Amino acid sequence: MEREIVQSEELLKQEGYQQELARVLTVLQTVGLALSDITPTASFFVIAAQVYPMTGTGAVWTFLLAGIIALAVAASMAELGSMYPIAGGLYSIVARVLGKPIGFLAMTDYVVQAIFLPAAIALGIGSYMQMLIPAVNANLWATVLMLMVTAVAVFRVNTNANITGIFLSVELVVIVVVAIVGFLHPINGAALFHPALTTGESLHPVSFAVILSAVAVALFSFNGYDSAINFSEETDGSAKNVGRSVINSASLGVLFQVIASIAVLLGVPSLPKFFGSTLPIYYFLQVYLGTALANVMVVGVALAVLNATLAIVLQFSRVIYSTARDGSWPGSVNHFLSRVHPRFRTPWGSVLFVGLLGTLLTLFGSVVSAITFTSVMIIILYALIAIAALVNRVRMRGVRPPFRMWLWPLPPIVALVGVILAIIQQTTHDLLICAVIFAAGIVYYWFGARQGNGLWARQRSLAVTEEFPSNAPNIE
């Protein structure tokens, strides 16, 4: 019996939405956008590099553990995203599976990320570009970058997908070069199996708790594969393509960074100097390639940061557009943020909101750099998705998702255990900030969003996937 191929647009209409954005992306373009959002090179140089001084040679185990958790989360996202291919992504899924109150908290989590992450990533360009042109302020570099990205992000999404694809090719060359250099100089093999951190010139063992405490940062560096769901209203074809895009982008993002992390620690000539460097990857390249070639790699990193910033603005503008379409804010705000460009069919109001807010925040770089709770916000959202994957499969037994995760229920269980272990290792300060944000979100939900006429309204019921097309287990 032939399997019916369920189109993403069918499921979108079933959830009560009109097709407003241009459905013009191929699977390859969606994977390219999601991988650009992960941006393996920029993440490795800017975010993942923070793991080394925290865990020493135990960084390899941090990356491996985080990679397993990330792939488990991605499997859960892929199945759920294929059933709920909505631009709101993770919050739309959580709301439909775990209920509107928890869904609104997931939306609050996503909105906070939309506010801070573009600026945080853009600021990563500053420290590297200052090495090439010291006279220009790092915050100024980031501000100019955000303005450029905001202007470009308004154009057609497939045009932006092609732009990010070009930059992605360049940045992947950089991270491959890093890996090759490390594997050509294998001098620290034994250190990888005996995690240690330096104090001055001496090494001392690193505990598993320390390795685990850095998992949140490593997960942050892998983060971004969920954007394949945010672009689902612009991805053409079967809903199964959404799941494929999530899995493929997550697998590639994890693979590139884990291999590079092993290679660097394997080949670094002086562990004390490496761990003590403000730019450890640059130190590594400078030793083996010389200053000139290391600076060429820095240009590649700068392009990767530009690429990541563009992809992140594109992603979060879709999230903000979806929140406005769902009636999450006061009427005039919803009207502006849900506006779609008549020619490009992109959510230009939300693009301006995300881009210009990010531009403003880059002017206060020291403040944004001090924000560490975003990693906690990300892994809390992962936990909600893992729970949703378990609940959804049990509740929807007898219905075959367009994309079905392998080895169920292992991926969501691994993801849930992993993120819980990571959360309990976080600082009380960051956990308290997240608690305050969620408390404010739930207060606004009960006394603001529920009083409106949108998705969160008390009298409105969410569409249920039990009305899945054909309601049969033979759906592809």
C-alpha cells in the first residue's frame, strides 16, 4: 500500500493558519540555513572555545556528551516538527502537546533568546577583527554587522539561503583546516584520556562535575538546528522534509565541532599557554601556520560570524512573526510584527524588530557579554521538547508522523536526562534569572495574553493532531 505524502502546507492549514510566507526553500537550502544558524566555525571559535579554560583536556568529553544530548534533542525535534511545521517552532509544538500555559513559557524562553542571541553572536566578530584592525572598537564592528544583516534579511528567504550557503562553504573550509592541522601534529594523545586543567605550568585532574558544568556552553555552540522548523512555512514539499532538515543540520553541526575539538587538543604544543590564551584557537593556528595564515583564518571566522548573525536574525524574525500572528501582544504590536512584505513575502516587521534591537544591544557589548543565562534558557527549552516528544508519541499512538525518530523512546529519555544533569550544574544566579523571567511570563499569560482573541485566549482550543490527514498509520 502506497504511503500518502503529507504536505507541510496541509498541516499548516489544519492548525488554522494561512500560507503568507513564500514557500520557496528546498531541503538543501533549509539545511544550509539551519547549519548557518549553528555556524560550526563561529561557534567553535567564539562559544566552544570558552569550554577549554573551564574543563582543560576534559573539553573533548564535554563536547562528546553535549553532542549525544544534542542529537537526542534533534531526533525529538525532527519528529515533532514534521507534525507541527509552524514558524513558531518549539513554542508552537510545546503549546499543542503540553498545553497553552507551558507553551507560553516556551514562547517566553524563545523571545528572550531572540532579544539577546543575535547581539551576542555579532559581538563575537569584535575580538577577532580587532586583531586585524586594532583601532576600530569591537562594539562598532558588531553594530555595523547587525545593520548590514538587518537590511539583507528583509529580502526573499531563498536569496538569503543562497547568501548564507556561500558563506557557509567558506567557514567550513576554515574548521576543516583547523582539524587537519591538529591531526597532523598528534602530541597530546594521552592527555585526552586523563582530563586535566592547568594551574600555572602544572596540570591537575578535572572532575566529572566540572566536565558536566560546561555541557550547557557546548550545547549552546551546537544550538540552531531547531531553525529548520522555524523555516518550515517556507520549505516546499512533504512535512517529512522538516524532520530531515533538523536531523541533517544537527548531525553536521555536531560532527564538525566535535572533530575539531579533538584535533585541537591533540595537537596544541603547550597546554598551559593554550588554556591561558584569550583566543585559544588563534594561538593554536598561529603556532602551526604563522601569523599571516592565522589572520586569513580570522577573516574566515569573521565571515562565519556574519553568516551566523544573518541566519539567526532570519530564524528569530520568524519566531516573533509567529508570536504576533498568535496574538501574543497588544493589538498594534501584533499588527506591526506580523506584517509580511508584499513583494518578498518575508516578515519584515519582525525582521526590523529583531535586527534593530540587536543593533542597539551591540552598543552595550559589555552588558550582553555578561549574560550567561541564555545557555540555561536553551537547555530548559530542550527539556520541554524531550517531554513533549514522549507525551506526543503516547497520546498519538496509531498515527505515524511524517518523520519518525529512530529508537524511540531512547532519544527523548537521553535528552531529558542529559539536560537535567546540565541544569543542576548551573549557577544559582543564572537559574534565578530564568525563574524570574518565567514568573513574569506566566503572569503576563494569565492577565494579558489570555484576555485577547489569539491563540492564548481562554475560549480558544488548539487544533489536535489526532485529525492528522487520513488519520492512518501508513502516512509518510
